[in-house]
Amino acid sequence: MNIVEVCNKKTVPDVFGQEIRGNIRETGIGGIEEVLTSEVYRFEGISSRDELTRIAGEILVDAVAQDYFTGDSNVERRNGYTVVDVFYRKGVTDAVSDTVVIAMRDAGIRTGVSVSTGRRYYLKGNITDGDVRTICEKVLVNPLIQEYALVQRKGKNE
Amino acid sequence: MNRRALEISVVGACDGTLLEISEKNLLALNLGEMKAIRDYFSKAGRNPTDCEIETIAQTWSEHCCHKIFRAEIEYEEKIGEQCHREKITLLKEIKRATEKMNSGLCVSVFKDNAGIIRFDDSHGLAFKVETHNHPSALEPYGGAGTGTGGVIRDVLGAGKGARPVLNTDVFCFGVQDVSYEELPKGVLHPRRIFRGVVSGVRDYGNRMGIPTASGAIVFDREYQNNSLVFCGTVGVIPLAQVEKSVEQNDFIVLIGGKTGRDGIHGATFSSISLDASISTSVVQIGNPIVEKKMMDVLMTARDEGLYNFITDCGAGGLSSAVGEMGSDTGAIVNLEKVPLKYEQLYPWEIWISESQERMVLSVPERKIKRLLDLFASEDVEATVIGRFVKTGRLKLSYENDVVCDIDMDFLHKGIPKQRLSAQFSAGRKGAAERRRVPKITGWKEAVLKILASPNVASRETVIRQYDHEVQARTVVKPLTGMEGKGPSDAAVMKLFYDGYRGFAVGCGLNPFYGKIDPYHMAGCCIEEALRNLVAVGADPCQAAILDNFCWGDVNGKKELGTLVRCVRGCRDFAVQYGLPFISGKDSLNNFFIDEETGVKTSIPGTLLISAVGIVPDVRLSMTSDFKESGNFLYVCGKTRREMGGSEYNRVFGISGGDVPEAVPPEAMFLMKKLHFCIGGGIIKACHDCSDGGLAVALMEMAMGGGRGAEVFIDRIVSDDVAVETLLFSESQGRFVVEVDAESAGRFEKIMGGAVIANVGRVSDDREVWVFHGGEKLFSLDVEEAGNVWRSGLQW
């Protein structure tokens, strides 16, 4: 499985991340200093890094405002953050992934590929494991349709 | 995987087993209904398949069949010493009101996906408002988005298809400052629901290229566990395209999105209470781009006359759509032909899935090729899945296996009629305690506190997220004034670019009145919706309304009694105002059971009245912002001490009081005259008095115009001299009107016989001065008031 991550360039404010930070504060958790967000695309059926780079560059990224990363290179770059991935549960309609598949077909890049889309959250601050769980369950995830995975854990209980 | 239909053993089953089958399969069928199914299949000499029993459950669901509204109800009402008994069927009462009026405005009512009224000699307006409450409570973004998508398809499926030109949105949420600890398991925080719902409506409506320009939001603690989401759409349709009928041997063509497991049991799920154990499959996620493409190609197909009938694939999925279309003929469907999102769906899942962005067409053989070619050329799915045949049966097959074969008559007429009892009792009018003004620091502070109340505060944070101008038809927008700082009473749309005829859309909603008396809530909602239209220039004699009833657990006699009383109010007041109901929808069982404590909570009985009215000339449409200093201000209509359920009482924690009562003859007399004045260009600004009373209406006009005013409230015609009555009573039938000095004499002459009072003037000093008994009561800086008003609703 191959991953493409798309996030704002450093010079572009992450407004969604700021909103999430505010939402976290409303739950009573005060240790969050920064929240950064990115879109994550998981591809099944593509193994070539060149092909992935082409898909990212031609379809997924707005080159003026965004950067893209393949694999976990962005997570490695941001090693001071707790990182959470949120994806739809299996069977829930993922309209964005449908659009990506159509776009790949229309661009003549690839057919027969399965894509799932999600969001990656980078949480900076002194937060406990319990805080992370609360943030996921009350702010980041609707457990009815989504599931989350802890990609990287940094903070109090490290 | 074996994808054949399974047999469900109902023949010979005892009552307990029947109920168990209903509950286990989320069928939401009661014992009487399960027995009817058992008897039907006993006669057929076999058990039903899963596909058959699911088909019946969808068709007989509260959502599709409106069982409570069709039930025969023994109603008993006691007001003080007065007792009244009658047998009533709610749906008949609503329809009877419309029939009684026999309005020439109505083109198609209560028989299609949306009500249709006459706009001009060649076009009609289709209007529908749907609820999407349960889905939005569970997944606010997806639930509200698909609510919008669904109601757009309702309008696309009205007649042979109306082109959507306006969306509306009305929400009821829990209070935003509740702590997380107070929330039961499985309930999302009201702030999260609020943001998710607004985002869902925004993203779907904006991507469809349809303006969202009219709406309302109510906050109350009792909506915490069951929020309400009403999505509406208005469309324009050539009158020649209103009539439609399925013809024998027509092809059944499924268009739009593919089918998956999403939304399975949506129709039956809306018939049961919420708790923490809901399955993922009931949630629907929309894809507006698919619907936008479908909408565009559909309009071409309609104009080319390529199909005989169209309907939305909404609650109950193909089961409801094909079942209803083929009710007079019969239908054969090959389920394996339905395009799927993924494999491994059971036949019954394909049949009842509520996957979004799908519609069903009935296409004559000679036009099928052209239709399929047209859809293919626009990259929109269109698949022949069966035919309408004159058999009177619904026959479904999956890969050569027959998975359903039932009689259309049984499906549509076999449901046992419910017989229910309902009671309503209340004290005599005026018997409620009349508590006077609480100790507040001053009238200025009272006004500011009410302006900051979430139920009165500016909706700008929400409005600005919607594209309310796309299509370039919006004449009166949600915010008004040179700087867009005041609220509009209703949206005005100009329909065609080569004419000035337009229409206005507004609404009336006040569940707080209903907590005291649902009958008068109905009167107030109907009148408020009409007042909103009149205030922007619509003709009160060319308007129509839609009802949306959202109620709690109507299995109890008392709660059902409040619903009956509300319906009686709708019937009586609609007739008195001459407003035909053209469409409606009920959403019942909006209650929540806390899994941990077992405590049940219900929403307050909620009635939304949406109104659409003709604006003869949009160039003369009216806005609420003050226009020019020196102009006179009139309060039109009589003020009564009616503080029950008012914003003032709620903000200051005052209980009791009489709920406002609409007075139709008085109000209609006034509104007709006001409309005449607006049409004559005499009036410069007009605003209706509703939530927060005169004080709020005045401040909103001042904020919109960026001007102040001098107002002498003791000149107001009122049955009470108390300051709080004059400032904050929410008596119906009232407007604040700005008239220039030159036209004042003419205005007063035209308004002769109506209750009006010249109460002061517009001023240039950006301060509203209020006087009482010759003394200054308070003054309030317009800028300060605006800041408070705009900060009351946090995003």
C-alpha cells in the first residue's frame, strides 16, 4: 500500500488545524500548542513511486498552496508531533476517492486502482494518552463512520 | 458467498416471534402489520423472502406511509371547563384546508414529490421541505448534506422535473454551551452538530450551484439529543411538464450514482428512537458533483420529452421509487443490472439501499436509445433495470432467481389502519400566572441581552458560508442594508432574466409557543411565514405554505394530543389566512433513550411553516434597513400583553404568560393594505415584529441602515401600558414601517381602518432613543448593538 500526503505549504495558514485546536480546547484539554492537518490518500494496486509522484503532482496537489509527500516522509519530518490518521470505515461512501479514481482514468494515468482518503492530524503539546483518546473520540472521529489509528505518539507519556 | 434470497419464517409464527422478526431485522413494523404480512403469505402458501419483507417494511414505514397522519384518532380536548371530542385523521385535515380554499394558485398538491403553484401563465414553482433529523444527529455533515441532496431530487422529481433555483435551511440544535459531561453516550456535542450540519448544507448546496438564501436556527436544550434539520428547495417548471404518468411497457431506468450499502434501513430507521447502538449502514454520504451532472443532463432529457415519469430514489431506495411508480401497473426488475459500488450486496440490500444521487425514470421503448446516448455523452450513469408491465405485481429477480413476487395492491393498500387515542388539556386562557418584569439593571441592558441571545443573534457566520447569489437571481438577500448588516425577513428571487416577476420565500418556526399551546403555535407560525413574505413585497393573496411536523414519542396519548391540537391549528388558521398547504412532511419519534440511565428525552413539538409567495415586481421589493433620516416610523398592528414563550421571558427566566394568538381577519386586512403601499412605492423600509418584539425589530432596522431613531413607545396601540409589553411582546400581525414625510398622509389614508401608530422618526445620529411617558427610557448606540448582535452566535 502506498500513501500520498498533501498539506499546506509553510507559508499558508492551516485554518482547519486552527479550528480543530479550538474544538479541542472546548473539550477542556488545554495542552495543545498546535494542530496541523493534511489529506491522506492510500492507494492499493500501485507500487511504482514514479507513478505515485505523477498522481500526486498532476491530480492531488494544488502546487501553489500545497506540498505533497509520499510514504511517511512528512511524519518523519515532523517528529515532535503526535500523529493520528482518520479514515472512513469500510463500506462508507468515500466520494473523494471516487473522484480520484475518475481523475486518474481521465488523465490516462491508471485504471483498476483502489483509493481511500482520510485526514492526518499532527498534534503538538503536552498531552496524555487519555487526552489523545478524548481528542480522537470527541473531536476528530465520528466512530459511526470513521476509525482512527495512532501513527506516532509524542508528548507526556513518551 | 450465497447471494440468494433467504426465507423468513412468518407463516404459523406466534405474536412474540413476529415481533422478534421485526425488531431483529430493523423493520419497525408493529404486531398488527406483522400479522397482516403473515396472513397474506399464509394465503399464498409460502413464507416471504427477505427481499419481500424488506419491501413491505419500507413501503409501510412511517417515513414513506405516514401511518400516524393516516390513523383514525379519537381526540379529546379539555381547555378549562370546555371539553371537545372528535374523530380525526391528521392528513385529511390538512388536505381539507387546501381543498376548502380551492385556490387557483395550486397546480399540483399532495400527490407528487413537491407541491407546485402557478408562477405565471406558463411556469410553476415547485417547493418541498424535507427533514433529515436522525441522519444529521448521527453524522451531521453527511446527514445534512444528503438532506439537501435529497430535497433537490424531490424537486427534480416533481412533475417531469423542476429546475432548482433556491435552497432553504432551518435547524433546531441543543444549546451550544453544554458541557461534554452532560451528554449521554452516543450523542455528539451540539457545537459539533451545528458546525457539521451547516458545513454539510454549505458544501452540497454550493457545489450544486443552487443559492441557499433563506432559513432559520433555533437553539433549545430539548434538541440536544435529537437535533432537527429541515432542507428545502424551490424549482421552476414549465406548466406543460407538470402532468406525468407511467405507461405500460416503459423501461425502468436508474440514473445517477451507483448503489452501495449506505443508507440501508434509512426509512424504517426514521420510525424508531435513537440510541448509542446504531449501525454504520444507516448513514448516507453524498456526492454533489454526481448529482449536479445528473441534474444538468436531466433537464435536457426533460425538454426533449425522453421520459414519461420521474421520481427520486430516496427513503426506501428502489423499493419505494419503483414500487410507487408501478403501483397502478406492475413492475419487473432485474436486480443484477443495478450498477454497484462494490460486489457482495444481497438482493434485498440492492433493492432498499438509500445510496444517494439516484433517480428512476419511466422511458418509452422508442426513446430509450436517445436517452441512454444522452446520459452517456455527459458521463452520467443510466441503466435499464426492468420494465413496467400490466401484471399488478412487483416481481424482482436476481440472476434468474425470483427474490420477490408480491401483489401491488397488498403492498400499497394492505397496511392495517391504526386507531389511536389522543388527549390535550390546558388551563383557560389568561389563567396562567402573569408575572411582571424581573429586576433588571435597565431597559438598554435588557435589549442588549436579548440581541445577544443565540435565538435572536445575527446568523451572519452561517449565511456567509452559503453562496446565496449563484445563478444571479437573488434580489433580496439574507443580509440587507448598504453594508449588509441587517437581517432580511425573506429572500426575493427574480426568476427570469427578461421579466420582473419574482417570488419570495420565508418561514415561521417557534417551538417555545408550542410548549404552551400547539394550536396557537400553528397560528403564529403560519402568520409569521406570511408576514415575512409581505414585508419583502410579496402579495399575501398569492402565497402558499408547506408544513413540517417534527414530534417526539407520539405513542403516548398526551404527546399525540399536542400533535393533533397543532394540526387543528394548521387547518383553522390556513383557511382563515387563505393559505393553501401544497406539500408537507412529518418526522415523528424524535426521542432518545439514554442507554446507561434508561431516561427518555423528546424534542418539543415543532412545526415549521415554509411559505412561498409571488412578488409582482421585484423592482418594488422591500428591505428592512432604515433608509433616510427624518422619515416617519409607524408600528402597524395591535400590541397585546402576550409574553408567554417570548424571547424576553426566556432570557429572563420568566414562566407563564399568554402565548401570542394570531388574529387572521385583522392581520390580513393590514397586510393587504401594506402590500398595496409597498407596490405603490410609499414605504421605504418594512420589518415584521417577531422574536424579541418591537425592540429587536427596531434595532435590526437601525443596524441594517446604519441610522438611529427616536421612538415614543407610548404611542403604540396596545392593551397594556407596561414597558416590557410595548418593547418585547411578540403579538402577531405587527410590522415596523418607514415612510417619508411626503408620503405620510397618503400612507395613513390608505391604511385607514387598520391599526397604525406614528411612533417617531429615523435619525442620523446612529443612536436609537426610546421614550415613554415623555421621558427618555434609554438610548442605544447602533454600533454597540450591532457588535453585541453579531457576537451572539459563535461558530
